[in-house]
Amino acid sequence: MAKDKIAYVCSNCGQESPKWIGKCPACGQWNTFKEIKVASTSSPKLGEVRKGLNKGSSLQSSAASAGRVLRLRDISNHDDPRIDMHDTELNRVLGGGLVPGSIVLLGGEPGIGKSTLSLQTMLRLPEKKILYVSGEESAHQLKMRANRLLNAQPNGQWSMVNGQWSMVNGQWSMVNGQWSMVNGQSDNLLILTENSLEAIFDHIKEEQPELVVIDSIQTIMTEDVESSAGSIAQVRECASALLRFAKSSGVPVILIGHITKEGTLAGPKILEHIVDTVIQFEGDQHYMYRILRSMKNRFGSTAELGIYEMQQNGLRQVSNPSELLLTQDHDGLSGIAISSAIEGVRPFLVETQALVSTAAYGTPQRSATGFDQRRLNMLLAVLEKRVGFKLMQKDVFINIAGGLRVTDLAMDLSIIAAVLSSNVDTPIESGWCMAGEVGLSGEVRPVNRIEQRIAEAEKLGFTDMIIPKYNLQGFDRKKYHITLHPVRKVEEALRELFG
């Protein structure tokens, strides 16, 4: 029997080394190299399973051609149709649906709703044979969760007719379809509670599913690596094996991953490089909203955003987040400004809250929730230098309502307006919103997709909107009923708001 190989792997970035070193040359961290044992040859059982999985696969020809050189013009350019997840928010973040043969990593904090989102989505796909592998929960626990999610729907049942969701006698029904649901339970959703990767591949070979979900990748282990589940070597080897299976068979795989206390995905950094798509499920547990954000996507944009509302009986898609992110009544309240922001291709109005008070302990505090604090410091410096408001000896607190984290630069103008409103204790009139990036010279710079921002504000009943003057070039103002106030500098915007 061949002797096992000893290797050292950085626990922070996954860098390998034949011997232990104190400082990682890749990420610069100290004392992060851990000793692991790597088997000299692959496990015969796992090798046979992989070989068996490749037989009869739809992508066998492409897998066979992976070892030879091909001309670019000789490669087929047909696109496989994406899998509709029957979830508008998830489809948007994935770039239009799940790509066959892709591997997706879903990360998030404990208790944020990763497993709920995954199981809820799988229950909406009765036309696909799905294998749901759980290494954390028992089959009885998954059954209880599924019942709770199904009971959230009308009469506890779903059905589809002509590709549209509807209710027909409490059972699944689809014209020219082959699947069915009886008493709210899908026949094509298979549950497996297993931690061994070899056993999982055995069940995959036997059941031939069309979609595989692993909950979670940190609980799966293989016999090839002599270490505990969740270690760097185990996570890397299991993810690589699942990647080879997805690419060779054309069956998409969804991995659920834990995150560390620093907010990054647990395991080696190479895990994020292996997968095709990394989506983060985030949000404050004290708020009802959950944000699904794409961090990496080989098949779509990484700027997309999905919003859900956590309810007692599951996650609800938020189709119009603007109405939920705005306080219903803030007349007479200072320090509140409304901004028209865009995340991905979706415009929505967000409420910016500011509180300015005299520094109680001598050293002024600067705090921002849902907004970049370094950019807040820059905007405060612009407000003091270019406009003349002294905020050096005052505490400034910024909060984006609803627990939302926004990175749109068009939020600058609303941040400054909310800070000044709180500083002078004068509320901004109801019906006003704004969008504009603020430069270091105090100028209001143009923003992209201004027409979408204006249309969203007008749809929600706003009467006045401050926009950058440079955005009016080639712009037709007659098709909007909202009053537009173009400005070039921050002083002009504040003069429009406060007179």
C-alpha cells in the first residue's frame, strides 16, 4: 500500500506547501498552515462511481473531447435552455435561471434561511427529479419543514396548468406533463441524509436525478482524505468531485455553505474558484428582509439583487421593494431623505436616516449601517469644506432603513441631505426624492439610468425630484409628470430642499 502524502495548506486562502512555513506567501497571514494527509491514489470505490456516472451522460461527448485540442470554430455554440426555478428573485440573481451542468454555492449566516430557501425552491420544481442531500438534519426534520412551507400556500397545495401556477382540486396537474403531486407532496423530491461522498454518488447513480442539492458541503467527507468533515482538504476534495460530476453528467449541483465569523465563506478560497456561481444570502436577523446577492456568476451579471421577506411560514418574494422600504409616514421628522437607487437592473426607493448630535465624549463618532463608512467620512468633509457647515465636533449616525446594504453612488445626495436636515432639525418636505453622486469639489455628478429612477419615483407618487443637471442632455422631460430640479452643486440641491 502506498504511503500517504503529507501536505500543508493555508486555512485562510488554500495555498499549498510541501513543508510548514510561518507566513503564507499568498495572503500574508501568519500561522495559518495546517498539516493534512492526502491519499496517494484515489479510492477505488469513488473512481468506479465516477466512471459509472459518466456512462450514458448527455455531456459524454464534450467530456471525452476535453483531453484534445479543438479549434474555436469547431466547437458547437448551442446554448442549453436554463432551468426555470419558478422563483423570480432567484432567477434574476442566477442570470435567468439555473444553467445545466453548473455548480452553485449558496452561502449565508446560520439561521438566515439558506435551507428554507433551498427546500422551498425544490418544492416548486415537481417537473424535475431532485435529490436533496442533508448532512445536518434528519429526514423527519426536513418533512416537518416541507409541511410548514406547503401549508403556507392556499389549501397547502400547488398545481400548474399550461406552465402557469394555479389550483386544481389540490393536486399537481400539467397539460401533457408526466409529474403529479398528491396531498401537497411531490413524488420527484428525494431526501437523503448522508455524509459520505461515496454513498452519495452510489445513490446518484441509482436514482439518476436531474438536480442535486448538498446541505451543506462542510458536512460531506470522502474516504480519499484522512481528516474530519469540514476541514480544508475535505471541502476541497468533495467540491472537486461534485464539480467533475456536474460537468460530465450535465446535472446541476447546488451547494449550501457556511460562513465564518468574518462573513466569508468557510473553507479554502479555492472553493469559490471551483464553483460557477457564488450567491450570498444576507440580512439582519432582527429585520424581516433577506437579500440574495450574486458575488460571482459565470453565466450572468454579479450586480443583481433579490429581496425576500422572512415570514413565519417561509420566504416571500418582494416584487416591489420600494413600497416596503419606505416609512409610511415621516412628516415633520428631520434627518430623513429618500433616494432613488439601482441595484443591478432594479430601481427602488430607499429611505436614508441620519442623526447629528453634539459629541458627548469629546471625540466625535462616525457610524454607518448599510452604507460605506469611508464614503460617509468623505461626504462629511465635502459638506464642511465646500458648503460651510461645521460638523467636526458632532456625532453623525447613518442608517439605511430596512437593514438594506446599498452600494449605489447615487445615494450621496440623500446622505448629505439627511445629515443637514438632522443638523438644523428641519424636515424635508414630503414628496421629494433625489439621486446624484457627489464629487470632492462639491459638484453633483451624473448617474446612470436616470429615466428608470425617475419612473420609479413617479410610480410611487413623488412630486419633486432632484437630479444632476448633466443628466438632462438628450433627455425628454415632457413624458414625466414629476417636477425635476436639476442641480450642478451641492449648495444648489440644499437650496432647493431648504430654501
